[in-house]
Amino acid sequence: MRVNGMLIAIDGTAGTGKSSVGKAVAAKLGYGFLSTGEMYRALAYKVFEKHIEPEDHDAVLAAARQLHFTFVRQPDASLKMYVDGEYLGGKLHLEEVGNVASRVSTNGEARRVLTEKMRDVGEDGGIVMEGRDVGTVVFPDAEMKFYLDASAEERAKRRFKQLKEAGEHADYNEILKSIQERDYRDSHRAVSPLKPAEDAVIIDTSALNLQQVTAAVWEKIQHYAA
């Protein structure tokens, strides 16, 4: 066992509730919760802010090396991330930043730099980490690994509903197309393609609500810890 407890990896496609489930499980365990995608978004934000071309391999790599992360655990278990001493908050979730994040994440060397930074955060355990390759690449030795999936149509429906409830404009067909393109990019990239770890517990969340997915994950963790 690690110094602070288990390291639990939750990977999977976008829009399957990985963050909500991860945070709920971390809170029950008294662990911290980290979405590794936020670290890619932080790199994307810096690339965007400095007007670096996302396909400029060396400039993106240099930006990745310069990033300095610090984390503060919040009452809801999430680890609040400071990038070079600054809390970026909503800036990380701008549409432009998401677009850049998807492009810089195909940079193999920049991914390796961020992977090392993720290992620094999680190696002592006591953490639930959510992402695309936590169980396959970042922590192949994680005590527990989960892979959440759902049909692209179901995920598009969830995102559409989310945007509508937030009072934002949403086009279901556009959202579906974007999800399908992202899935393709994530699963076909040369470095760390999106796929379940061989020893991951795979959960299809298409017909499950958040409470049901959380319960399924929690049951496996208790079984493992018993």
C-alpha cells in the first residue's frame, strides 16, 4: 500500500460521468480527487495565451516543461489546481482552450512531461485520478482501475441537456459530431491511445444514472479492500 492509501484510476470516454463519480468516491474514502484533463487544459491555456501554434512540437513541449502545479484539497474532495501560482478556474473550460487541449495532447513528449507531473501528485496514494490513460500509462500499478463508457448518442444527449440547463445554445448534431471526432482522435493517437487497461473494471453507463454508477464503483472498491 502507498503512504496515504490506494490510488484509484478512472478512465474512459468524455461525458460518462467520470469526474462526478470520482469525486463522490474520493469524498467517501477521505481521498483527494484529480481530473488529469485539467492539467492538459492548463497546458492548452498557456499555449493559447502565448499564441503558440498547437502543432508547434518544440514550443508546446517547452510550455509543458515550464508548467508548475500546486494543489489544495477542497471540502468536496477535489484538488484545487494552481498553475504557476494562479487559479485559472473557468478559463480552462473555454471552448477555444478545449479545442487546443485536444490538439496538444497528441504531442507525445509533452504528454510524457505531464505524465511525470501527474505521478508526482499521485504516487503516495490517497487519491482518485480521472482521465484517459491513468490506468494504462500514468499509473499502470494503480490498486484499482475503472473504465467508464457510454454510447456517443447518450453522451451527446447528456451534454445537450447540460448546456440547455445552463442557458447556453446547444445543437445536438454538432455535439454528437464533436464527441465522435474526439473519440476517434483519442483512440487513434500514436501515444497513449484511449483504451481500457487489461485489468480495469469496465462499466457501460449508457443506461445508468450517476448514483448507480457510483454505487457500482464503490461496491468494487469495498470488495477489493475487504
